[in-house]
Amino acid sequence: MQLDSVRELKSSLRGLVQERFSQPAMARAAGVAVARAVAADTARSGYALGVTHSKAKGYRLAVRLQTRALEKSDLVDFLHSRSRGEMEVRYIGRITPGAKASKKAAVGYRTRTRPLMIGYSCGFAAADFVMAGTLGCFVRKGTSGPVMILSNNHVLANENALALKSPIFQPGLLDGGKRPGDKVATLTKFVRLTPRPTRNAADCAVATLVRGIQYDPTTIPGVGTLVGVAPELPGIGDVVHKAGRTTGTTHGKVTAFELDGVTVGYDFGAAVFDDQLEIEGSGNAAFSDSGDSGSMIVDEEMRATGLLFAGSDHGGSNDAGLTYANPFGVVLKKLGVRLVLA
């Protein structure tokens, strides 16, 4: 199919699929077993529709299933019929943000670093747990506003829970950051995460640097020098890179874009995202793991193209799980900021 044809198909399917295969109708549409599976785990209750591509077959509908029981269901049969078989179905399993779940990390990226650098550990302080995510990059409003750290809402704002001006630490407290000495910024703005059925566009937030804190806005350790923002989304198969708190420097390729209906299991409940990027890691490795949330993703020309926010526990040609990212231009627009390069 042509790209425009897949986009039109995806758009037309959204209402039809919602009507026929909503949770109340799931038992009728795909069997009681599916309905029970959906009810059992809100983070596995979704299916996502997007765009993918193969050299042999051109653009196709990307179908991503978060419930195993949906693999053999009326839902998939319906999508197969509507797409005339021009689709790629993958089971991706549970998708989580996972910023605070793991102490395993690439040592170099979880240490204290001054000047602050892209890809290193950072995070908020909470009364009931310690956590760490990843410092994505540096931004500001206009040309002369104060410099801010950009990362995820769930890394800097604790899923909407933190008050503005809350302290942000580098490294994150999970990685040995100390209060108050390692405070580097204060929470300034976040795009609110909303539970389903409302659709989200981005998981992002910014925190203004404490006066006197030095930063390096362009070095991406192990990757290269950041040069700007990509003018358009990457294509299927395009190589991308990131530096992150847990897995350090990794490389991968884009496997789908414009994914709608990506369901992510946050602490506050399930949230659904539209127009997301999907990435799989190179070789046998995953592109990301818990704690890499907030990493900036760049293309081969060292241009920012995505903000990493979640990952699945299955999927990809290596079945190491898939990574999901907000388009970087959307993130900047939602926050009203621009990338700092000097």
C-alpha cells in the first residue's frame, strides 16, 4: 500500500474497531477468555494501530497486541479483512514507563556529573521510594529564558503528583544522589498525564536549572554531538541512538510510527497514547530498560527525533521488547520550549 492509503485505513478503522471491540463488547467479539484477560491487567488491555513498512510489500498496517488472547480473535480477523492482509501483527505484551524499577544500570551513566550531561541519571525525591530516570536534554523558552532539563513527566513530576518547584536531583536518589547537595533543578512545567479513555500525546516535563549549575548541551556520551531537531519523523528501518541511565549507549531501528492506542500501565492506572514511535534494539539487545525513561533519541545525523518514555516486555524480531517514544517535535510544542545547543 501507499503511505497515504495506510493512514486513511488506520483513520477509518479507529471508530469501527472501537465500536465493535470495546471492553464491553470484547466477550462477544473475541471470546470470554479475552474479556477476562483484559480485565485482569489494565496494562495489557490495548491494541495499537500504526504504520510499518517492508521492502517487499510496501507500507502496511501495524497491529500491536497487548493481550496474548487477542492473537486468535475476531478483532484480528476483522483487521485482516479490512486491510486485505496488508498488515503486520505483533504481540508486544505489557508496556510500562518503569523509571524506578531497577537498580541495574550502566555505571558511567548513574554517577554524579558536573557539568550536567545528556543521558545521565536524574530524578525527583519522594517520601515512599527512591527513583532514577534519565536527563534527556536541555531546553529553554524563547532565546533568553532560563535553561531547563527536559525529561518525562514520570521522571520529573511523579505522574502529575509533584508540586511545581519540587527539587530534581542528579544523580537520582536511587543512584546515590544526596539531599540537598545534589539538587540541580526545580520542577517548572509538565504535560499532564490523563487516564484512559482520554488520549495522550506525550509524557514530558521540564525543570529549571539551579543558578550556577554547569551543563553540556550537546555531548551525547557514546553517541556523538547533538546538532538540532530532525525536521520530520524517522522512516521505518531508520537507525536511531540514545544514551540512557540504565542501558547506556544503545542503537536500534524504527519499526513503526504513528501508533495510536498504545496503552501504558502507570502507577495511577492505564494511559493511552496516540501517534507514537516504536523502536527495536540492534542484535539481541533491547533498545532500553527501566530507568532509561526520559532519554532523547537521535537519528544518524545526531538530530533529536524522539523522547523515550516506555517499553514492552515482548516484541521485536529479537523478542527483547520494544521501546516507545513521543515524537520530539510534539514534546517541544507541548512544553513551549526550544532545544539548547550552546
